[in-house]
Amino acid sequence: MTQSFDPWAGLKALIIHWCAVVALTFTALACTPEARAESQPLSLEHAVRLALKESPQIASTVATLEAAQAVLPSAGRLPDPELVTAVDNLPINTSDRYSFTRDFMTMRRIGLMQNFPNRQKRRLQSERAERDIASAQAGLRKSRFDTAHAVSEAWISLAVVEESRDRLRDLKPETELQASASRAALASGRTTAAEALAAQSMVARLDERIRALDQEVEARRSELERWVGDLADRPLTPIPASLDLGDSPESLLATVPQHAPLAPLTAALDAAKTEVALARAEKRPDWSAELSYQKRGSDFSDMVSLEFRVGLPLFARHRQNPVIGEKLAMVRAQEAEREAEIRMHTAEVQAALAAWRAGRERLQHYATELLPLARDRTRAAVASYRAGRGDLRGAIDALSEVIDTQLDIVVLEGNVARAWAFLHFLHDPGVSP
């Protein structure tokens, strides 16, 4: 018996085979480290790294640095030579007028002139270009710190709001159970209408707080999206309230003038001092040299001339000294501004250190004392009410205290994380250029 051949069956088998291959391929791609990373929660440091990589503010300061570096090779160089062409001693009122060849004094001249600024000035011009690069680098350091600080504030603000909302949602079943118990107690005559309405009001207020937090979550997420794009839609890791600092507090306070927020002021002061030295260098004379060839008529000999010129800064009292005085005043202004910023930044660091230390201790106190006590009080109040030994108002107040304590903990975690981020990014190698 012969078996008939079905071409459609072979085609169907081939299609099934390739569909299986494609499915396996997509499964393998989904298991790659990159795909797994995209599905992981967004941490604070990951958000900062993304912002530092994509920030247009940083791109702008990088371009400024590149511009300053591009100018450096030309700083302190001799100016370009000048081509000199002239006609000397051309007659205008005799029979030889307008003739280039008949009068022996008439010469057609061509030559080169080179200015030679004094050596100290050229050295200081190179130094000024290096100061410009240092200023651009300082601006980049500050821009990177400002970006890290801004994105950490956006991340922490969103994390605090989301965590507050989640904790309220976790407490909602307990408040609804309390409200149901109050309605049953009212029906049985064990409580008053005012107490039952108080329990219902607590549920309504909790719902309103959750809705308000939902609205705030969207606003905070929009701010974070400004820095990390669509990754702001990913879930966030827990608030980093228990992380240690990479540098000791003593080191942070001892190196305040080197912190990134103050780097532009230090660079500006150094640049101002260079400007003073440049103004003083103007008291030293510059000089120039000119070599020229003079062509005369055929009856006369051609000539070659070499000329030197030296500047005479004889009136420094009215020319150079006022400029020097202006530059010295600018140095004093920069010094005073830097000193004021150092004092203010020192106070900020001390305040952040105090908030970080005290906040961690308070969080420990909340975890070991306040929150357990609030929960125990709630359980005791509810048990007493169910046993007929207490009123409903006490149970409602105890549950409200648990809600407020939970929110206080989240807010305190956010404040500790803000202090940690501020201090951490002052010296973090990932933020420095």
C-alpha cells in the first residue's frame, strides 16, 4: 500500500519549527543581564549614574572645558608677523612728481615686522589659559555635584511619597475592620453614634490621604523622569537610610575648601591672582623688530633696513597702576566671597552630619520603642474594647497614632537619606571629573 505525500504537512512542520526557534531566542534575550537589569528596581546610585551620563547641563560644561583646552596651545605664543609694504619719499610737486625711480630718495619698501611681548607676559598668558581650564574643570565638578544632588533629591522625594502611600494602604484593612466593628457595636447598642461616625471618618480621611499621595507620586515621578527618562516608571529600592559614609566626618570637615561646590570659587581666586601678575607685567617693555627691503630707481642702489622698537611704560602711575589696583581689589573680593562660602558650606556639612547621625539614632528609637509601643497600645485598646472594658474612641486614637508614627518614620528616613546623599557625593569618585 503506497502512502500519499502531503506538501502542506511539511510546510506546517517547518513553520512550527521556526516559531519554536524564535520563541527560544526571545526567551534567551529576556534572560540576558541587560534585560534583567531593566526589570530590577531603580536604586538611588543607579539613578545618579544615569543622570550624570545623560544630563545636558554636564554636556554644556564638558563643551566649555573642551573649548578652554582647545585654546591652550595658542596661549603665550608670539603674535603673528606682519607684512609691511610702503612707498617712502614719493615726490609730489616737481618735475619728478609721482615718479618712483627718478628721485634718489624714493623707495618702494617691503618687509616683515614681528612684535615680541616680554617673556613674563607670555608666560602669564599661558598660565591664564591653564587657569581657564582649571575654572572649566571646577565648573564641571560643581555641575556633576549639582546634578547628583538634584537627582538624589528627586529620587528620595518620590521614594518617601511612595513608601508613605504603601504604608497607608497596608493599614487600610485594619481601619476598615475597626469601622465595621463600630457599625456592629452601634447596632448592638455597645457604642454611640458619634464613636461609630469617628471610625468611619478615620477610614474616609485615610482614603483621602492615599489619594493625595497618589497625586503627589505622579508629580514626583515627573521630576525624576526629567533626569532618568522612562526608567522613572520602574519601582524604587528601599530608602537608603542605613548606609555608612565613604569618608569619615572629620575628613569631610577638614577638606571643606576642596569640596565640589566650592571648586569654582577657588579657581576664580587663582585666576584673579594671575590677572594681577599680568597687570604688573605690563610695566615691563615690549619690543618689536622690522626687516625691510627698499627698491629704488635703476640709477640708485637698493637698500635693506633693520629697525627695532621698544615700548616705554613711563606713565605707570596713570596707566598700569590703576589697572593693577583694580585687579588687586578683585582678588580681595574673590577671597572674601570664598571665605563666606566656606563658612556657609561648613555649616551645611555640620548640619547634614548632625541630621544623619541623629536621624539614624531616632530611626533606631522608632523601630525599637515608639512603633512597637504604638502597636501594643492599639492591640490593647482593641482588646479592651472587645472585652467591654474600654470605649471605641481609645481604639481609634491608638490606631491613628500608629498611622502617624508610620508616616513619621518614612519622613525621617527621607531626611536621613538626603543628608547621606549630600555628604556622600561631596567626595564620591563617581561624581568627580
